[in-house]
Amino acid sequence: KLHNMIIFLMTSSTIRRNTLMCVILNGLIFIGSYYLLESVILPLLRLILTIEPLQFLKIEGETSGLSKAEADAAAFLIDKVFFWLYQALWIYPIYALSNILSAIWYQSIVDATYKLVDKPRRRRVQQMDFISEKLYYFFLTIG
């Protein structure tokens, strides 16, 4: 219930801190990464690919080696390769790290909430079991 969540956020610094860390990690990093890719990196890459190398040295009347269609196809291919490299080298590792950290923070939020409501806790999952389960889930997701 929403009013309980607000009460828990107001009374527990652990819940506030871990909730904020989850929002920052999952929200800002992923949205920021997407924004950086779509608004800065890919347009800059496209701009670089449209500049003809050494065009200032080109002799008048000479044409470049690629036709417009070939240049567009090459730019499209480079764009897609760069996008997949970005996914593999940045987004997937950040996703794995985010998944593990969020799970640890969620567990801390649950523990703090149980302390606030004075309910007995069931057996707590061991940290290594928890992390190995998250890694297994991650590899299932990307595989």
C-alpha cells in the first residue's frame, strides 16, 4: 500500500538510501546510456561517416571510389556493428551489475521493513547463492 511505503521511506534511512540507489542505478544509468547513445554517440558517428576522407585534397572532376548507395550501405553496416558492440561491451555488463546490486539492495530494504513491522523473518538466502542465482538469470536472459 502506498501510505505504508511512504511511512517506511520516512522512518528508515536504510530504505531511503537503498531505494535512491536503485533509482539512480536503474533509472539514470540506463536512461542516460540510451540518451548518450541515441543523442550523442550515433549522430557523431554518422557525421564522421558522412565526411569524405581527404575531400580537401580531391582533384576537381574526380569522383570517390564509392557510390552514394554503397556509402549509405557502409554507413548503415558500421552503425549496426557499433550499436551491437555498445550493447555487448556496455549495456549487458551494466545490466548484470545492476541486477546483482539491485537484488542486494532489495534484500536490505526487505530486512529493514521487517524490522519496522516487527515480523519474524524466514531463513535468509545466503549471499553467494543469491548472486549465483542472479548471474544464472542474467545469462538466461541474454542467451
